[in-house]
Amino acid sequence: EVQLVQSGAEVKKSGESLKISCQVSGYSFSTYWIAWVRQMPGKGLEWMGSIYPYDSDSRYSPSFQGEVTISADMSVNTAYLQWTSLKASDSGIYYCVRQADTVKEFDYWGQGTQVTVSS
Amino acid sequence: ILMTQSPSSQPASVGDRVIITCRASHNIGDYLNWYQHKAGKAPKLLIYSASILQSGVPSRFSGSGSGTDFTLTISSLQPEDLATYYCQHSYTFPFTFGPGTKVDLK
């Protein structure tokens, strides 16, 4: 059974750093792209970026390039999303998602990680 | 590639046929996917490659279109279908979602 299990909710202050995780099981982690998707409070879904764990090839949305870093560790089947200096506007729910092979559709989703940043 | 959806809100009654449209700013072939999102839950893939029903999704959901214009149809709305629906292209990076269509009760 394919599963993506994300780390728990975080409450941080502006300026702090953060790294959230997404541990996968039930499939070959290294050979599927993993994406991160944000939902800000009351807003829609935004694709942030994706990583191919096998060679760490990473692609970012222009809106998030330079603001976050996506990484992956094949030894523990885990993808990460990190910030070096959080802003209040980073508050939201963050989902990791597996991209299937067919047309790179997002077929399996993590449960989401709530990030709250106070100013 | 920009994605637009209409309507932004769709009030409907149980049993109604609901149609949501999605338009891409460039030709994306059939690289178009639809998701259902309910509050407090992770989004769910409904349809990929414009018209292929994801395993386990009820057959009242269907998708059509290619190029720039796409449609999601719910043939007979059920109470559990009340949610926000998003289209998304996966033609090339950067992937983008449409702004969403909220389907609620009339």
C-alpha cells in the first residue's frame, strides 16, 4: 500500500528556520517525482516544486524559487521541504504528493502539515 | 501556462448534473488532471489525462477535452460530492492549478 506520512504541525516565529518531512512507503521512492503543494488559509492549491529522488533533480515554481528548498534522502525514503527564514505569509497547509508515471498526475497525497508562523 | 476555471462557485441540488470548465492558456494536449478537495482532508485525484477515471472513483464523474478546453461533469450530484474541484496541468514544469470551483448546496 502506497503511503506518504508527513511530520506534525509546527508553530514558529518569523525569522525561524523549519524543515518538514514526508516519509513514503509501498513503492520505489527513488523513481517517482515527489511534489510539494501549499494551501494558504481560505485559498486554493499551489504547486511549489518537485524533486526526483534518484538524482535530486529539483524544479521550482517561480513563486517559490529561492524561498524554499526541496530535498530527498533515499536512505530513509523521505522528502523534505525547508525554509531558512519563515514569514507570517508562509502559514498554511503543506502537502507532499507522489507524481505518477502516466502524465505526472498527483495520485497519492500525504495527510498535510499545518505550519503556523507568528510575526 | 495559466489555468482558469468557471464557475468559481456552483450551487446545486442532489441529483443535479454539474459541469465545471477549465481552460489552459496554451495547448496542453491531454495533460490535464482533476482533483476533489474537502475541508480538513487531503485532495483526491479524480481524473487524469483529461478523461481517465482514477481507480475507485465513482462513474458519475467524467472528464473530456483536449488542447486548451476541458470539462469535468458530475452526472448526478451526491451529498458526498460537495467539495472544491481543481484542474491542474502537468504538461511541463511549472505545473499550475486552476483557482478552484466550489460545489455547494443550492
